[in-house]
Amino acid sequence: MDRVTLSPQRGFTLIELMVTVALLAIVLTLGIPSFTTFIQNSRLITGANEFATALSLARTTAIKEGAGAVIQAPTTSPSTNEWGQGFTVSVWTDTDNDNVVDSGEVGAAIRTFSAFDTNVTLDSATGVRTVAFIHTGQLTGTAALVFNLCDSRTGEIGRQFTVNSIGSFDLDRDYTCP
């Protein structure tokens, strides 16, 4: 007589599957809010890096080319978040030597930066839409320019750029947005 050999069963029991699904739900519930914060922080850092790149590029271009360079916000942007709509770094030739960016003096664009994420804003504290560097790398004016970079989280940490009259900038990483 032949003996029937039973092979061991393979697979998951219903209990094991339910425990696994429950653990996965707990991990996702705890992880998604922190992932959202990670994404918001990354967007804020990206905005800060892009504006710092634009400031450095404009100043370096002014010194290297022996001419002026400007960063301009779009003229069609709203009064708030005027710089968050994107900006352009261009060569500037001050034909009348008055250290003022006049119509027709801005040359070819060197680089155009696209708009930030809709939740990230970059505002000038004084409402300026043009940052101009002369051939020495200095700002055209004597007053420092201040720019505030924030996102949709109120009271959270943002970034604040201060561009001084000699053309260098300081980045405050502990700026509290209003």
C-alpha cells in the first residue's frame, strides 16, 4: 500500500496578514506628516539656494565683465511675493553713468530663474524689483536690501537675505516668518 505524504503548507495565515496590514497602517500614519514637513523644508531650502545663486551670479558677472549686472523681478508680479514669481539675471550697461537702471540699459539675460512653488514666497522688505551691481560688485545704492523667504506655515522658520552696500549678502536661517 502506498503512503500519502503531506507536504507542509506555504503562505500566510489570515492573522499574519491582518497584523502586517495593521503595522503598515501605523507606520504610514506616523510617517506621512513628517514627510510633508520634509518636503516643505526642501522647497524653502531650494528657494534660498536659487536666490543665493542669482545674487552671486549677478555680482560675479558685474566684476568679471567690468560692467553692471542686474537681477529683476517680473514687472507683472503682484506686490506681495514679487520675487517668488521668478527673476532674471542680466548684463547692465549704465550708458549715462548715473548708477540707475534706466529703460534700454539692460542687456541680454544671463539666466532666468523660474517661479517658486506656490507655497513659497520671496518678498523685498522695501518693495524693490531690481537689484543692481556696478562693475566693482557693489550695489548701486548705499542702503542694504532685505528679502524675506517664507512658506505657508505661519510662525515657522524662514530665511532672510540682507544684501549690504558692498554687494555681499548674509543669510539668516533663523528668520521667523510673520
